[in-house]
Amino acid sequence: MGDAFETIRSTVGGYLELLVDLNDAVIPGQKVAIQRNSFGDVVAEYSVSVTGRVATIARDALNEPGSRIIQILYNSADSQNKLYGTE
């Protein structure tokens, strides 16, 4: 249960490799996705800044800049999330 979402969007285009699945628990700093270019080079890595659960994920491997990759459902009153400045 939660009352807020953290949305992670791609910063560049490329092929997305998800490291989590729906309803997985995540913690601040946990890497949730890696993005590669067509040559296989890592062009971006994405981490969360809250303690929560994976609510939505992108299922398309190819992502454009600004596309939603993942949303984390979290409780904004949780002291762990206040510590990391998500409030």
C-alpha cells in the first residue's frame, strides 16, 4: 500500500533491460534498469530513490528518451522515504 508514485523515465533512447518485476520490493539506490545502444554499450542505468514496490513497468525493449520505464508505489509518510528527500 502507498500514497505516492516515483516515476523513472528514460534519459536516452536504446534497448532496455529490466532488473526487477512487478510487485518486487525496492530500496533507495537499487538499480532497476539498464539501457544499451544498438552496439550493446551501456548508455544509462536507472535507480530508485524510495522504499516501495514496483507498480508498473515498460514491457517494450526499445525505449525513446522520456518514456516511462517504471513506477514505484511508496508511502510518503515512511521515515525511510523522508530521509532520502522524496517528500
